[in-house]
Amino acid sequence: MDNHSQSSRHRPKFVILNRRSILAAVLLVVVLVIISTNAFWRMMYPIHYQANIQSASASAQVDPLLIASIIRVESKFRSTDVSHAGAVGLMQLMPQTAEWINQTIREQKTGSGAAMNKLPSDAKTLASPQYNILIGSWYVKSLINQFHGNQTAAIAAYNAGPRRVSTWLAQGVWNGRLLDITQIPVGETRHFVDRVFYNYALYRKIYGNDPAWQLKTNS
């Protein structure tokens, strides 16, 4: 067999290999383009009940993406969730806390109270997404105010209770900073705060430039 015949046999393998490499490179580029799009990340990290979250957040004057982050961690957007402790709905509110919020804001003529009073009576159940998000958003804002704008302390209080978090801060157990959440002495609360702010950072990257997800301040 001459040299010409031998080279002819090996040429197709090189061509096939070359085509496979090109195809793999093209597929890689396509994948990179897809995962670099905002639409891809919205698909990976969707926000359900968008209209309810945006409306309730505007009434409470709290960042809607923070509320969405809490919901994702608390219930993964499952409105029927009930915890072993008895917390109910999307924002996992305890019935006694929900009743206290209702009594506190029911006389308000603006904000969350006014929005709540506009709801039909059959919608004012803790398992109702609209009602749950509405009073839950107000509660988050009230905690932020209680802790003088410290969102990290407020989220910790959402899980552990404001009295316990106030004690930690007063006694120097925790300094209230996100960077120092390892100081939080309760593992569940430490994990909760970490997960909420992890999702909050993701949501702000994905949805933060969308005007629909920017807090609409009351004029």
C-alpha cells in the first residue's frame, strides 16, 4: 500500500474530529449567550404573586424584592404551607401575630391599613396570598423602623422575634451587621438571615433594573 492510500484513510477521521470540535464550540457559545440573558435568570429564579408583592410593598413602603426574598425562603411561594409551629401562608405568619397586625393597622386611612380595609371579607384569611403578603409586608416595614433602618436586624427579628434580637444587640452578642451574622447565637435565625440576603442579592441583580420592581414611594 502506498503512502497516498494511507493518508487518504486517516483524512476523514481528522475531518470528523474537526467538525465535532466546531459543533462543541458553537454549542458552548450558544449556552454562554443563553445564560448571560436576563430572561434565563428570571426563569431560574422566578417570582410568583408579583402583583400582590408589588402592591403590598408600595402600601408598606418596603422594597418588594426584599419581600419576595422572604417569601422564597419561608415558603418557596407555596401559599398552602403551614409550619409545625403553626405559621401560615406565603410569609409564614403566626395567627396571633397576624391578628395583632390586623388590630394595629385597621384604623389607618392610608398605607397597608387602607389597602387591607379595601379587601373583601372573604379575602381576609391568613392563607390568602393577597392578605398574607399585605400584612406581612407591613410587619417587615415595622421591624425595619423598630431597628432604625437596619434591615439585617429586622430580618433576624422576623425569624427570632424582636425582643430576642434587641437583647442580642443590647448585650453585644451580635453587632447587627450582615457581615457578622456568625455571631447570631441561634442557628435557625443565622441560616434564615443568610438565605434571605443571598436571595435578595440575586433578585436585585435579576430584577433590580425593572421599574416594576423598584419601590414606589408615596408622595
